Amino acid sequence: MFISNFISNHIRELLEFLKSTSFSKAVLIGVAISVPIIIGIVIDHLDIGLAICFGAFWCSPSDVSGNLKHKQIGIVFSTLLVILVSFIGGYLEISNYFLFPVLGVLTFCIAFISIYGFRASMVSFSGLLALVLSFSNTSETLEVYQYALWIGAGGLWYLIISTLWFYLNPKAYTEETLNEIFILTADFLDTRKKLIGEHPDRIKLQTQLIDLKIELTDLHDTFREILISYRKSSGKSNYQGKRLLIFIELVELLETAVANPVNYETMDVLFEIHPKFKIDFQKLLSEFSQQIRSFENCINYSKKIPSNKVLFDAIKSLELDISKLKNETKPEEYEQYLMLQNFLDYQKKQFEKLKKIKWLLGNPELTTDELVPADDLKRFVNTQDYNPKLILRSFSFRNTIFKHSLRLAITVMLGYGIGLYFDLQNPYWIILTIIIIMRPSYGLTKTRSKDRVIGTLIGAVIASALVIFVNNTYVYGALGVLSLTIAFSMVQKNYKASSTFVTLSVIFIYAILEPNIVKVIQFRVIDTVIGAILSFMAMRLLFPAWSFMEIGNSIKDGLKANTAFFNSLSKYFQEKGKVPLSLKVNRKEAFLQMSNLSSAFQRMAQEPKSKQNHIDSIYELVEINHSFLTALASLSSYIQNHKTTEATEEFKILSKKIEDNLYTVCSQLSTINFESKKINPNPLDFKSESDRVKLSIDNLTDDTILNTKNVHTHMEAHLIWEQMYWLFSLSEKMLKLTLRFKID
């Protein structure tokens, strides 16, 4: 049974991999670089075929999945850049004394393009590839300008086949991204289920939730750009409209899943008294995640959509059991009833969202009124600033990309110098390794250095064994293209495996040209190790960009986003009416900034211990910000989905207190020097109001329950005041933490 499950799981993973856009793009690159070479051999112009092949290969990194127009613009810019770089590189027949500064300046300028965002960084990478490989790929039959133009033709060739592939399968990336969102959302719900399990490790589970939330937020951002940009460029589309509505439900579903309308410690006590509720809620959450996971197979097969009956029966059963607590006379049991009823209420909202997704997956006909207005959508897309003034603003040692570009330029010059000094066979392999490995963050560079070396060694061993037993140039050519295709398809998912196949492809290609292949393998390993060591050492010693220098800004950005979300929510609760678009935009920004903050902290945690200044306090600030967003999500979900009573004067006063605390914390963060190791463990100027506010809120809740018999009013008072107290106590904790740091 175990073996059959193991085999079936791996077969399913393999089939999913073969259907993925990563694999299809890798095949596309394989075709783009193979066809020109084959045609070049047939027409006896291999030099032209190779130039077109290199052009297509160098421009392929800029083929970033997303909107077709943006993809095409990225490839066009890459093409222009590789033409320019190849033209300059071809005429760099100068002495090494002049070559080094020119190489350094060109590397810096090309790398600095990355200040314009991710797509620009891929264009930059294309230019760096062209610069490095221009040292090795000089044509004996073509003039430099001809060679550069044929390389440009290769870029346009790749643009044509990439565009054709998009039109042949325009839904591929949309469907794959949506499937990933389904699976990660199901994983998120599974993890949430474990939080109410038997003695859960909540710290570990909360960390897992944060990691999943980062992935989901990134996927949401990508998917939002695909759908919204598509509608902006092609008008209304029934298919895209349905996918957009499904996406909106998934975003709402995540917000409700992030929300925590109950206190886990209190619920632990309740579940000890009533263990049946814990089992029933876990079963309900499991069914939610299983159904969401099954949506992956329902996108184009509506008959596979699971029935609502199981969820409906489970919710009905829980409703009956919880209602029995309402009839108890003890006050504490009535409070337990309110708590469970609120928790069940959230699950009912999830059920409504699931039913809406199922309906949309059933391919219904949508009216114009059901589609989201295009003007509203624009506010949800983050637009990249391409103002030329950004170059001047970024030309500073406070800018991470500036320091990375300078660091990369110096390391590339050093690597090339070492290759020339020791008369290595292919010194450009060293600088190629450097530009592939080195990233702006220390943790990622360290990981890629290790994976690159290990992958190269594994690839060298496998290639050595194959070369001994196989001596056929056609087989080498086929294995080289196949290895390169696999390498490209795995570069995002498994960099170590990708490095293994890159090494295999390079060795097989050189085996066709170089009879002494053992020597090629030897130098490949040596050059890779040198490049990896230089990259790692440069990150430690050259203009290091340690995360503690920037973590304060990340915390402040996250706090500002949370503050804007809280203010929008408080205003909406007081004014009622239709949910304003600004509230949804602020919610999206809060989730995005929390994802960025978590990523910033993870980068810090990967750095040397000596560079992790105040990591415990910073971790606490990050956790509090996440808890703050959780409480906001709870309030937001409840207030938007229920008819609430008028905001009391006490609510307005407490909202003002929370707001004042948040602004004070923001002000404090602006003055903190995180590079200083000094802290004030007991700030004397902090006086907590937490106990007094808690007592006041308990009295307000009790008064509400005594003065009205309306259960929904009781549920509202219990949830809203509990969340408001939690928000207030979290704002106080942040204030106390920031007062501990030494203020300059």
C-alpha cells in the first residue's frame, strides 16, 4: 500500500511538472536555441545559427510570466540591450589594464537597471549574460556589427515564438496560478485546523501560516496583474471575468481564514469541557480544505465539483449542538456559546464563499452588473515607477541595488583577474558563476553558492561516467539540449538540481567540440568553486547590506499599512453604508506589507548571528504586527458581513487610543538606530492602561448582554469588544517595545 501510494504520488507530481508553465517555457527555450543551430548547419552558416541561438538564449530570462504586453516589452528591451552589449564587447580588443575598468563599469550599469523592479532585473540579467559570454563567443566569419545584429535577430526570434506560444495556450499561466492558489489556500486551512488540535505547537504553526501567507500574497499579486492587465488591454472577457470573481472570493476566504475570532487559550479550556466541538470543527475545516484542493481538477470539468451536502450537514450539526449551550443557565456557558457561535459564523461565511466559487467554476453566464468595473480594478494593481529620476534617487549607499551593483562589478573584475592570472581555460566561467549566484541578499547568495557547487560536482560526476561509456556527438547534442531544458524548468523549484543539469548540458556541448573532455570537466568545477567562493566572500566584506539596517523601514511600512486598514475599518463601522473601495485597497496593502515584512525578517534570520541585532525584539515586533492584522481581519470580516449596531462613544474613544498608539510607534521607529546594540529594558515613561481598558470592556459587554435579549447583538458585543481590546493591547506592546530601543 505504501509503495503504491509513493509511486502514484510521484507519478502525479511528474505529470503536474510536465504540464507546468515552467516546463513548457523550458521546452520553448530548447526549441529557440536548437532550431537556429540546426538550420545553420543545414545551410552551412553555423556562425549565424549560433549568433541567433545566443540571442534567443540571452533574451529568454526576460520572458517573465504575466501580461503579454509587459512580457513583449521586456523581451524587446532585452534584445536592444544584448545588441548594444555584444557590439561593445566585440570591440573590447584592448589591453587588460583598460579592459578591467570597462568591464566593471558595464557590469555596474547593467546591474543597476534592477532598480526598476523584477522584470527589469530579468532584463538586466540578460544584459549581464551577453556581457560575460561576449568574451567567449566571437565569430571568425562575421563582423562585430553583423554578429551583434544576428544576436538581435535571435532576440526577435524568441519574441515571436514566445508570443505564438501565448496565443496557442493563453490560459495556461492563469490556470496554473489559480491552481497554486487553491492548493496553498487549502494548506493554509489545514494548518489553521491544527491550531485547535491536541496540544499544538502554536509558535511553529504560526510560523508556517506566515510562510504560507507570504506565498499566497505573492501569488495573489501575480494573479491580480494577469487578470486585471488582461482586461485593461482586451476589454471585457467572460472567462477572465469569472476567474477574477473566483479570485475575489479566494482573497476574501483568506482574510476570513487569517481572522481569529476566538482566544485559543480560552478555547482550549472550552474544548477540554466539550471535546466533541473540537472534533467537529476539525472535521469541518478538513472538509473545507479537501474541497478547495479538489478545485484544481474542476477548473475545466464542472461535473467534478464536490457536493455541498457534506459541509451543509456538518454546519447544521454544529449549530444544533452549540444551541444547547445557549439554554444553559450558567453565565460562563453562555459566553462559551457566544464564542463558539462566532467561530461557527466565520465557517458559515467560508461556506458561502465556497459555494460562490463552485457556481463560478460551473461556467455560468454572467451579466454586466456581475463583472467588476475596470476603473475599480486599477486601484488594486501596483504600478512600477519608471521615472528616470529614480536613477538619481537610488544612487546612494543607502540603496540595496546600488550596493549590489557595485559589489557585483568589483567581484566580476576580481574573478576575471584570477582567471587570467592563473591562466584558466575559460575565465569567463568564473564571472558567469558570479552573476548567476550573487544576489542582493546574503542568505540567498549563500544558499545559491552552496547549491551551485554541489550541483556542479554532481553534474561533473554523472557527465564523466556518461562520457566514458558514450562516444557519439549526436547523443551528446541531444543530451545537451535535454539537460538544458530540464535545467531551465527546475531553476525556480530546485536550484541544486538545476545546477546539476546546467553542468551536464555544458559538458555535453563541449564534448562535441573538445576531445579532452576530462580537462573541460576539471576546469568547469574549478571555475565554479572560485566563482562561488568569491560571491560568498563579497557578500560578507564588500558594502554588506545587512537586514538590520533596513528592518526598521519594513516594520514601519507594515505598521503604516495596518494603521490605514484600521482607520478605514473604524470609519466604516461608524458610518455604515456600502463597503468603500478604499477599505479593500487598504486591506490588500496591509496583507502585502505583512508579506514583505516577513520576508525581510526571514532574510535577517539567515544572516550571521553577529549581524542579527535585537533579533528577539524585532521578531516580537513582527509577530505583533501579524497579530494586529489577524485581529483586523476578524473585525473586517464580521463588520462587512453583518448588520451592526451604531458605534458607541466608547468605541470611538478606544479607536482614537489605538490610533494614537500606532502613530506614536511609527514616530518612534523613525528615530531608532537598529545598528546600536543598546536597549532600555525598563522604559520608565511607559504606563499601561491595559487592565483598566479590559475592565471597562468587560463591563460594556456584560451591560449589553443584560440590557438586550438579541443574540446577534450579544455576539457583536463579544467579538468586536474582544478584538478591540486585543488591538489596543497589541498597540501598547508595540509602544513599550519601541521605547526599549536606544533613541538617537
